Amino acid sequence: MSKTVRNQLFEIKSYDPLTIILCLLLMLTGWLMIFASEYNPDTFSSIFNFEKSYGKQLLWIALGLLTMIFLQFIEGRIYQNIAFILLGISLFLLLAVLFTKPVNGATSWFDLGGFRFQPSEFAKTATALALASLLSLPDIKMQDLSGKTQALLVLGVPTLLVLLQNDTGSTLVYMSFFLVLYRAGFTSTFFLAGIFIFFLSIASLMFDQVWGILHIMLLLGNFIMLRFWKKDERYGLAFIVISLIIWYLYAASIQMLLIIQLVFALIFITLNLVKRNWQITVITTAVILIAFIYSLSVNYLVNNILKEHQQERIWVWLRPEKCDPLGSLYNLEQSKYAIGSGGYFGKGFLEGERTKLDYVPEQSTDFIFCTVGEEWGFFGSFIVIAMFVTLLLRILFLAERQRFSFAKFYAYGVASILLFHIFVNIGMTIGVLPVIGIPLPFISYGGSSMISFSIMVGILLKLDSERSSAYR
């Protein structure tokens, strides 16, 4: 056997088979669900009918696989060398797309004849490469202000350009890169603050009256004071849980709950003053005041600044009673009904009534998981989710076995993007998250998403296959 042949066999063996198999299975699952969502026995002629979504998706899958294969002929170090060039090209396209004709209220697409190209999908990979390239530099430390600033700049510019496109879903995807920064050593204080602001924003929108917001503020203050009094956050968390259980079980008026929280606040203030912890009372008061002002600003922003369709997406999620059942709430209700009607084992392939009658809008794209739930049921949905979870865990395994930091951070970037897409897409179809319109990786119909995810994983496979190369 010649040396060249032996080298080629060695390179093939260096690829991770589980990742490849999972991607192929997800592509196949996606195509089957797209076929089921559009199949009509009266008009069906061939699976290669390119006038139908399932015919076009076969083309996108083929192009995605060919792209993944092509990327294996490029040396891994080249991806690091051209990372910022690719980011620059992506930023130019993100800027140029702002001057195109809006599609569904968003200027996110280039219309190239019969093919629509969404640059934000490909910019995710470019951003992941650029961020990994930056974090792999020896003089970049996430503990330093300079390192934080440069990393946030790499993420901030594309995020801002996507936000200007009025594409909320893609904008939020870029926020997932903060998981990469956390892995690189970014201080956890910012993440905890972000989580706190997120939940405070949600809580602020749950009430129409200022009494509800005051109740949340006092609940927060009591948590802080109890935490410092007992020196253990478990007591504060237990207090919040008990308060919420009482609220749920007894459905007391918000004014009564407010009085109860005031009584607890006076008790905790007294206990802290007895222990001469007056600083805690002052700090808690300041935090409550700032949080109260922020909560009022969130309500004002949503009710007076956001456009009507943006408000509806929030109210469908948090306050469905405020929405029209035949309007903005219709999509979500039909989605939940389709998934629930599948039961444990589903109605069978091509037997979904809601699927056949096209009750769920965007069923082959954003709401493709409805078809999985209706035709394959709980167990089929579980298998699909299990494949996604296995793929994510495998990518994290690949990340940790890398010898070169560029490949490691890029792998974490890929895992972060996939995790966000999977979590949000499935979450919105079952009603636990707002409908923001992002595809389910390798399953939703679409050329841009299929090829972009193929590029993303293809580069990862190449970098992993070269983890033992001499240049590392």
C-alpha cells in the first residue's frame, strides 16, 4: 500500500463518525417531515418535483453534503487565517441587505431569482470563526478589559446589523456566543446580571398594574436581605418558591400579597439592623429602586415603542388572554393542538390530519416540529430531541479533546448556536417560549439554513480531524 493511500485512510479514520451519522439522520428526518407536511396523494408525481418544498429540500441537502465534503480539502489553519476576512465579508452583506425590499417585515434576504439568500445565517459561522480566532491569540485574556472589549466588539457589530434588519430571532442567536466567552474565562458576574435582567423583564410584563411590579420588587428585596442574613442563598430561594406557591394556590389579591411582602420586609430589615447590617438595608433599597425604574421602562417600551406584531409575540407567550384566538394566538394554539393530538406513538407517517389540512402556518419551516409531534407522537419527538442532545454532547466532547484553542472555541461556538436554535424552536412550538421564527437545524425547510449549518459542522469536522497535526 502506497504512502499516499495510507495517509488518506488515516485521514478518513480521524473523522468522528457519530457526528456525521447524527447529522445525516437529522437531515433524513427533516426531509421526511417536509415531505409529510406537503404530501398530497392526488397531485404527487415524484420526490424530485422541484416545484414542491420536499423536492427543493433534496437539492439543499445535496448541496449541504457537497459543501461539507469540499470543506475537508481545506487545511484547518486556513480557517483561522481568513476568519476576520470572512467576518468582514459577512458584515458587508449584512449592511447591504438593509437596502433590499422587506420580506415579512424584515430586510434579511437577497432575492436571487428563484433562490433567497439570508446573509445572517452565514454570518453566524463567520462570527464563530472570528471569535475563536480572537480568543486563541496568546495576548487576549478575558480577565482583562482589553480582551473583553475586543470580544464584545466582534459580537456586537454583527448583532447590531442583524437587529437593524428587524430579525429578532437571528439577533438573539448571536447572544448565544456569550457561552463561548464564559468558557474562555469571561467573568460570571455579567452572565448572572443578564439572567437577572431577563427574568426581571418577564416578571415586569406579567402585570398591568404597578402593584404587581411593586410585589416583584419587594420579593427581590426580601430575597437579598434573607440571603445576607442567613449567609446562604438557599434560604432566599426557598422564600421565593414558598411565596410563589402561596400566590398560585390561594390566588390572593395582589394588594394582599403586597402587604404580606411588606411585613416580611420589615421583619428582615429589623433582623439586619439588630445584627448591625445597616449596609444591607441601604444596598437592598438601592437595588429595589433601580429595578423598579427598569421594570416601568420595560412596560413602557413594550406598550408604546414596539410595533404591534412585536407586541403580539410577547403577549402570545406571556399574556395569551390579551390576544385574539383567531389572530396572533392562532399559530401557537394550532401548533400545540397538532403536537398534543399525536399522543404517545403518533398518528403514523403521512397520517397527520393537522399536517395534511395545513392548519399550522409555516409548518415546513419554523413549525416543523409540529409534524414530528403529530405523526410520530411523544416517543418520536423524544427520539428527535435525543438525537439533538447527543449531537450537542458530542460536539462538546470534540471541543474538549482539541489540542488547539482555536478549534476548541470554534466547537463551543457551534454548540452554542445549535443549542439556541434547538431550544428556542422546539420551545416556541409547545408554547413555553415566544415565537421568534428561527429554523430547527437540519430539519426545517430552507436552503440558507441547511447550507449554513452544513458549513458550520463541516469546518468543525475538518478541525477535529486535524487535532493531531504537526502545526498544532
